[in-house]
Amino acid sequence: MQYLNIREEELKNKVAAELFHSFDCTRIIGNVDFCVTLPEKIKNQASIFETESLLWAEAKRGKSDIYKSIVQLILTIGKARTFDKFLPPAFLGAFDAEKIAFVPYNDIHDVFYINDFNWSVAPSNHETKEFKLVLDKVTQTIADNSLLFNFDSDEKDCKAFVKANFILGKSSTSKILIDKNNFMVIYTKWLIAVKPTIAVNWDIAKKGGLIDGDFYLADLLSLENESLKDKLFVLLKKDHYELDRKINEMGMFSSMSATFNDNQKAHTQFWNKYERPPKEEYWEYIVARRDLLVPQDVRERKGSFFTPLKWVELSQRYLTDVLGVDWQDEYYVWDCAAGTGNLLTGLTNKYNIWASTLDRQDVEVMRDRIKNGANLLEEHIFQFDFLNDDFTKLPLPLQNIINDPEKRKKLVIYINPPYAEIAGKKTGVNLNRIHDKYANQLEVANRELFAQFLIRIYNEIPDCVIAEFSKLKTLSASNFKTFRSYFIAKLEKCFVAPADTFDNVSGSFPIGFKIWKTEIKESFEKIEADVYDKAGIYFGKHGFYSFKDEKYISQWVNSFKIKGDKYIGWFEGGTRNSFQHNRIIGILNNKEQISVSRGIAIFDRNLFEVSICFAVRKCIDATWLNDRDQFLYPNDGWKADTEFQNDCLAFALFHGQNRITSSEGTNHWIPFTEKEVNSREKFDSNFMSKFIKGTVANVPSALDVPHLEGVAHLEHTELFQAETRTEPLVFSETAQDVFAAGRELWRYYHAQPASNPNASLYDIREHFQGRNAAGKMNNKSTDAQYSILIATLREKLKALGKKIEPKVYEYGFLMR
């Protein structure tokens, strides 16, 4: 909603339309640039003899100094004594192309009664002593009381302010209320407006575990610039912050402080817009959600997570199912990655509960929550680095439990550990004492912090119960094979939920809650996990498997690699095995187009195998639930099923991820003849239509292939050497429907002026759908007939995918 590069009159019109459309902005009040009054119908209802103004404002095109603009307005009003001729407004203000500011009139009206003041000076001359005198006199008043809104970032707040305050007869300013729904939005604004004015080196502070969110909480939970909760790690003390309060080695109280580098000007301005503190009923929730104020990389590394309460409650129901109704009295509980401790909400026996966290600030938050009813003991809450510290640092009662073999069996390690893994910018977050100690038991899984938590618990707290939220990698991922060979425990029960319901996680995959009895030595093989949707509603079961000796689909499809330069395309994605990587599965013209150096060149001899791999990967939609399911090396059943093979070829020919394009080379993938689609010119290649008709033998010589890679692969050549097949392919009725829909689409395209005879499906889509400014193909087309044809093709292709799906399980590409 910025208005750069427009004239002042147009700016005033746009501001009136955007912010004050419910009011009358047409009145001319003296020499005031802009006036907002009540609309006519309200004036009549009010039965007043004189119009009441709500705002007099100075307008400036482009960018301006908003303070000087308000001073200019004051001089304009004082010079003409406008307030003697018209009822003064509720607010004075100023705006430019970027922002608008309001000042309650009652807070500056005494300026107009200064003795011996020369009101005859030009208000626009900022160099006069009168201008400077007023600027000096009102700067503090404006800083203390002005309400400044940016048109873009503060649009909603600004409109809310106008709605709350531009009311007939209203004498006081209504500030924006803060609750549990908007405190994070306000925090993001605070980061921009206030944080830069706090005299703290944030890079150094972050390394020391200090976060800006603690300063925000100090501001938010304060009255008259005094923090109200003394257990917060940072406290606001009028004009500075106090932190790191402790008793030093001499037995004396000490603390550190942080001041403002702008005399608290931005801080005052910002909080003038909001009502502090929020209602007390929100305090506990806001403090407990300190995790939301922790930067994402720190949250992932330290485990500063908030487990959604619906999953907390459900996990405790599952613990009751496994351990019995009296488990809270019979078992001890330790959350060793507690964050602010919300995973422990709902537990009743505080004498059996311990909570530790890496951050001292989180310890203070948990102790503060005790005052608000959290069922914990202060002595059982402590700072502890689980991946580095020795257990001798634990509270003595907890040490006694861990060191007692019988008591250990009654210890439940109840955690939602950090999910950070070494990748890209996160390199090094996994380096710690446990990383080095258990490197042989973790191998590649050592990249994952949650795996490090689990392996330490398993080895150093033997026979305990582990109740943990984590990814499903521990059950199925190939990188966790070594981990599973050492982590031998009975998985008693498991439920899964969408990962994006957890605040610390983004992405579409499952998070599982798993209850392990480490006392029972049983290698994990499979489990039917209960499945819950985002709302927490149960909707069935899903199988998860440990693939010990199985081979994967990548090994199968890569066994059909062929050496040679005269290929018809390249298959991308043949090195990955789970649904989460299905997005990279595709067919392209050349090796140079694929995103990684590895790919599979496609020839007539391996066209079926590549098409089968493509189809089984794409015929089932990837969802959050199957995201980590693994595609496997199939059994031999597919070899004799020619209908399945042909269905897969048809599916690969007409799928949107077949991105063959004539702009990148010869298009060998046109499944029709020129006559079938009424092409105006001859195709450069008829390979695919000849292949389908069985007439590709020894034609084109450019596609002949020297040999398969490696002697071990030669067994596959017996079935699918195109040179030996002369019979046409026979397609199922469902596949024929796909061909028919595709044929109509090709015909419609070739009826267009200047159609490209060598166009692929990708080219046809690009022609009708076009691309946006970023170069990405649009999702829709303005051509109604094309839209009908492509929709029909997609509908028929989806039906073909449904037909292929049962064979995916029958031939062992996936396990149910």
C-alpha cells in the first residue's frame, strides 16, 4: 500500500480511499492539507451544529521526515488560529508515500499558547528559529505519543487503529490489544522497529544463548516500562534491560544491563500502539510459547520446541495403554529436551517428574510457570546439555534412579528431541561428545541430533522406557540400518501425525510418537501405526518397515543402464528411493538438464524398465503419510505382465513430468503419426509411434546401442530388445482412453497457426498455458477448449494410475 511516485493530491485521494473510506475526507479546514470528519449520516444522527473533526493532517509526496511534517502542521494551525474557527480534531497527523503518524491533539495543544511566539513565520521553512523552537518543544511529546504506521507492514494495525479511535466523542486513544493469537505478529514488527535500537551485539549474544525474544517478553509483560514477572530471564527496568541476575562467588547479587542507542525513542513509539500488558489470562500461554521467539536454527539445535497439546494428550493416553492406568505413580519421568516444558503438561505426579533443557532461559520459564499452576518442582528443573554433559551433573535423586538397575526399568525418557541434521548451513550442529562416542553405532545417522539422543539413552540408561516424538527414519530409512542393528528394543506402540502440525517442523511428512521398551531386546521389523489427521482425528493404520536385507528400486532401475550416445532421453531421480524424492522423478532430453550428475540414458532397449520405474513412482500421489515409504527392488512377476508394462509406457508418455521438449533436441516421444494428429509437416522422429507399432526393428540406426553396463546386467536383454519384437503393443482399454485423449489434444494444437510439428506434450502445455514473469509455466490457460482437453487427459491418466497401483504392491515395488 505504498504510494511512491504519485502527486500529492493523488496521494491524499488514495489514503482517503484506503484508510478513511467510511468517513468524509472532502472538507477543507483552513490551510490544513487533509481533514477527516464524520460522514453525513452520522453527523445528522449526532444532532450537532458543527462538524466534529477526527484528524487534521499534513501530506507530503514521496518520503519525508514525519516529525518535521507534524511541526509544519502545528505552525500552519497556529498561524491561522484554525482551532478558534473550527472544533479541534481528536488527532493531528502527517503522512507521506510510505507512512502515516497520529498525535492526540490534547497532548500538544498547549504549544498554541506559548507567550511571545512569532506565528507569522512560514510553516514550510524548517530553518526558522520558531520552527526549531517548536520542533525542540514537541519532539519528545511526539516521540512519546505519536502512533506511526507503515502503509505496507502495518496496514492491518493501522486500519484497526482507525476503526477503534475514529469515533464521535471519543476522548482517549484505544491501543491495539495483544492476545495469544497476535503476539507473534507483533513480535515480527518489534524485530524491525525496536531490536536494532537495543545496544546488544546480537551475533555474540546468540552464541552465548541470549535471544531477542527474551527482550520482547520483557517488553510485552510490563506495565509502565517495568516487567511484571521477575522469573523472566530479561527484565525491562524503565529505560534499560536487566539480565543474567545471580548471586556471585562473594554472595552478592549481580546482573548485567542493556540500554537503548536512541534514547528509547523507537521503543516508546512502538509500544504506544499496543496495550501492555496483555490480559493476565494470556500470560502463561505466551511465556510457555517462548519457543516461537527462538530463531529456527537455534530451535532445531537446542530442541526449543513446543509439542502441540493435542499430541501431548494423545501421547499420554498411549503411555497409559502401554504402562497401565497407574503408570504416573509407578514410573519416573525425565524430559531431557524439555524446552519450556509443555510436553509434561497433564502429568499429575510432580514428585516423579524431572525436566532439563540446554537453555538457562527455558529453565527460568519453567520455574515461572510453576507460579501459574504448572505441576512441576523447582528442584526437578535444571540446565543440562544432554549431548555433552556427564550424568554426574544430574540432580542426585535422578542419578540414583539411573544408577539403580531396578529403578531404571521404571524410568520413562519422555522427549520431543531436536531434529536438526548436518546439511548446508547447518554443518557442525551435530558435533558433540555423543557424536564422537557413538560414531560407529550411528554412521550416517550421526547427522541427526535426535538419533544421538536415542543412542545415548539406549546405551547409558539401559532397560528404561523411551517415549519419543521423532521422524520415521529410525524405522525405515536406509541411512539408519546401522543404528537399527545396535538399537534393539521392542516398539510397543506408535502413532503418526502430520509434521506440519508441529511448530518446529516444516514439510509434508509424518512425525511418530513411539514407545520403546529397551529392556526387551527385539529388532524392529514392522509396525502398523495409528494415523491421525491435522485435527487429531484417527483415520486408520499405516505400515512402517525396517528394510534389513531388501534392495531398493534404484538398484533395480540402474541395473538397466546402457552405454551409448544415441539415446532418446534421460531419466532423472533413479538414485533415490522414497516418496519424498518423487518430485525429482522426470524424463528429459539430455544429461545436462538433470539436476544431479547421475541419471539413466533411455534407449529402445531399456524404455520399458524406465517407464515402469517412472509409473510406479508417479501413479500413487505423494502425501505426508507415505512420504518416507521406500520403493523396493521388485519380484519377477512384472516380467510376464505385458499389460502392466504397456500401461506403464502409456503413463510415462502422457505424464506432466515427462518434460521432453523439442527446444532441447530431437523429440523421439511423439506417440502418434503425422496423419493421426493432422500435422502440417513431417516429424523429425517417428521413433515412438514405430516402437508402439512394432516396426522399430533396425530403424533408426542412430539409436542402436553397443551394450549394457556390466556383464551382470545382460540377463535383462532377453525380454526387451526392440530389434527382435515385430508385433505391435496391445494396450488395455484404460490406456487406450489415455491415447484417445492425448490424440485430441495433439490435433487441437496442430490446428493452431504456426504450430510446431515436433511439439511434445510439454511444448503443447507451454504454448497454451504460457509462463509468468519468473519464467515458470502457468497452471491454467485462457483457452477454454485446451482447458477441457488437458483436463480430460489428466482424468484418463489418473484412472490409468489407479489401474497400475495394485500391481505396484503385487510386484513388491512397495510394501503395504
